[in-house]
Amino acid sequence: MTASTSSSLLGVYGVIVMDTNLNPSVILVGLCRKEIRAKSREINQVRASSLEIATMEPKREVVVIVGAGIAGLTTSLGLHRLGIRSLVLESSDGLRVTGFALSTWTNAWKALDAVGVGDILRRQHVRLYWNVTTSLITGNQTSITSFTAKGKHGGHEVRCVRRKLMLEALANELPSGTIRYSSKVVAIEESGFSKLVHLADGTTIQTKVLIGCDGVNSVVAKWLGFKKAAFTGRSAIRGFTELISSHGFEPWFMHFFGDGFRSGAIPCDEKTGYWFLTWTPTSKEEELEEDPTKMKQWVLQKLEKMPRNVRAVIEKTELDSIFSWPLKYRSPWELIRGNISKGNVCVAGDALHPMPPDLGQGGCCALEDGVVLARCLAEAFTKKVGDNEEEDEEKEQYRRIEAALKKYANERRWRCIDLITTSYIVGVIQEGGSKLINSLRDEILAPFLAGLLLIKSDFDCGKLHSS
Ligand SMILES: Cc1cc2nc3c(=O)[nH]c(=O)nc-3n(C[C@H](O)[C@H](O)[C@H](O)COP(=O)(O)OP(=O)(O)OC[C@H]3O[C@@H](n4cnc5c(N)ncnc54)[C@H](O)[C@@H]3O)c2cc1C
């Protein structure tokens, strides 16, 4: 309760002023005795409710996950499949869909299958069979890689999945009430063997486990001691086109490389296509990132030599379906030295490993995190705690949770370091920008760089059950 809401309750008659301890002091002006009595009753109600806020017990939860993005929902669903309830706190008032679509590689399908939503998404998206790269400098095709090749973990599978459908597929499988929207976490506090999570709306939640899946600007990562994600100096423009009739795209991942940019176009289904362009903006070009009309014109001008049917799809993109993003990453050193987990707190997804999108692995890696984290954490809850005193029991459970999160951190650390490092290097080479790098990329490295996309996706995070 604030001074302003209280004064509106009292209309023009008086003002309640709250001090920092939520003790209302009251000033009444210009009232007759009857009015004062009525107002006093209202004031007492206000005082009672403000004292209630001040003394309210925090809500208790076992597992709290911050963020209902890919990482948060996968972790929550994984835990749910293993019989463990969690509460997901999401700052937006609904599922927040940023970026339209994402290339979803073999490793991601294994994770989606592990939590039981792979087939829902397979039915909604076309399977891609080839990665075809073309130099827009020479006009030549520089590599063609089959997505049907077999890897160490079986056949490859690649699709471009609409983010909205991925988030919905995960969220729809959760018991109702699992996601609490409009719940922005603003502070974290130690409280014995628990953590107190403070929300912007004044609510406090006490939890035995706190998992930060709150993206690139994570408050949980900050609490764990991570620095802000670093800017690569590069940006991406992404667009999404929904047509009434077929776009006529082949089931290919089409990559185009120019002088200082990398671009791509991929079908999601028969009528929807996703496209992107990454580059290093000059200070003048930074301005165009604010204006979708200028961005579209600029992209079409850069992609002049692109096949006509792909350009036509970009031309048909509505302006509210074109956005620009600065590309960020976490230095691998931070993952080597930093705390992926500390006590009963850990991070997953972009909160842990923001990376450039050049391998298309950030979201796929977040799916892997979710499965591994759910599996490790479930072990801490399935093992029975001994018949000890309450405090010993709490301590024992805290110890198990801590060990489970450490296990998760150890399992993920080097996988994340590998993906961040490789995508950073691949991004720099693929974008080109000097004669030497352009010709190395187009004439020598093209098949190798395309092969890396498959090599890095040839990974199995395993099933939810460890045996
Ligand atoms: C240009 C670009 C292209 C990409 N392409 C691909 C691709 O092709 N394939 C791929 O796999 N990945 C891709 N990625 C990466 C992918 O988008 C991310 O890795 C993925 O979205 C991370 O998911 P997440 O759940 O960790 O974080 P997010 O998707 O960022 O979700 C975090 C959630 O937490 C919520 N939140 C944040 N702070 C708080 C708070 N304080 N309290 C409560 N809630 C909070 C947010 O509202 C959000 O819903 C791309 C990224 C970019 C920038």
C-alpha cells in the first residue's frame, strides 16, 4: 500500500502517509464528526491490511524457476515428468515469444523427445534435408551438406521451429498453475537452507531450490557472480513471413554469405518462412535498427543477388515481423571459473551461456540443460532423507540439492564452453569482411564450416531417468 493509493481511497478528505516500516500516520482535514468516524473505520482497514503485508508469511515452494522461456519450461516439464512440482515465475503477462523461429537441430530433438513433446512439434514443421551455402560475392554455391547423414548418436534431424509453438508445446504439458505470469523477480535473499525470492509486486516466495532461466540479463546469474553478457559488436535482423499460399521453398537451410554479412532463409512449414541477416553495424547503421522500414530496405539491398523467390518472401514480410538484436555472449573464462551453481541456486539457458547464433545452438543447448538439470535434481528428491531431527533433515536435503546442482554444472560446463567458443569463431569467419577472410570462407572453409553445424548438434543429453 502506498501513500498515493491510500490518498485516493480517502478522496479529497485526508491523506495517509506510510513510513518505511509500513506504519500509516494519518492526517485528516476538513471533516465533520460523522465523516471522521467513517474515515477512521476505513483507515483502520488500511492499517490492518498494511500490517498484514508487513507480517505476511512468504509462500513456500520446493523448486522455483525464474523465466518461462525454453530453458525454464523444459526444466519444469522434465521435473514434472519425474514427479516433482515446480513454480515458474515469468515477468511477462503471457508466454514471451522473441525472435519468431529457431533452427532446431538433432540434439534439440533428443531433448524434446526426452520431455515428451518432440512429436507435437514434428507434425507442425517441415523436415529439412540439405544445408546449401552460396557466396553472394561470386554468385557460386560453396557447399552442400546432407542432413540425412548419420552421426555418433544416430540419424540427424533438422527443422526450423516456430518459437511460439515450441513454448506452447512445453507449457501445455505442465499442470495448471505451474506458471505464474506478471511475476518479475527483483531480489534474492538467503534464509537458512532456503532462498527468499522477492517479486516486483511485493510477493515473497521461499524456496528450497532456485533455478535461473531468466535469459541474457539474468538476475540469478548476477546473484551467482556472473558479469553482464558481453556484446560481440555484431547484430542480427530477423524476419518472419506468413503467406496465404505456399512460399515454394525447398526443404533446405539456405545460407548466403556476403562481404561483411551472413544471411539465411528457412521454411518452417508450407506457408511460413524465417530469414535473418547478421553483420557488424557501423554507428550510422545502428540507427536503422530502430526502423523496420529502413531495415527491410537495407536487407533487400544487401541481398540483391539472392535467388528471386527468397527475396520475394522477404519483400512480403510485414513490418511488425522484422526486428533487430544485438548479439551477446558470455566469455568461456567465466564458465571455467564462475559458479554455474552455488548451494541451492543454479542457472540454465541463456542465463548461463548466451552465445552468438552462428551455430543455431543457443535454444537447443537450453533444451539440453533442462533435461540434464531435471534428471540431476530429481535424484536429490527421490533419495529418502533419514529419520533425523527437523534441522538435520533440512540440512541433509540441502546437501543433496547442492550435490545435484554441482553434478548438473559439471555435466554442462564444457559442452557450453565448446558451443560458445565455436559459435563465436564461426560467426567471425562466416561474416567475412576482408578480401582474405571472404575468399578463405568461400573457397576453402565453406564445407568445413557447414559440417560444424552437424558435428556440434551430434549430441545426446540422455533421457530423464538416469538408468
Ligand atoms: C538472432 C538470434 C538468433 C537465434 N537463433 C537460434 C537458432 O536458430 N537456434 C537456437 O537454438 N537458438 C537460437 N538463438 C538463441 C535462442 O534464442 C536462445 O538461446 C534461447 O531463446 C534461450 O532461451 P532461455 O529460455 O534461456 O531464455 P529466454 O528465451 O530469454 O527466456 C527467458 C525468460 O525469462 C523471463 N525473465 C527474464 N527476467 C526475468 C525476471 N527477472 N523475472 C521473471 N522472469 C524473467 C523473460 O521474460 C523470458 O520469458 C538465437 C538467438 C538470437 C539472438
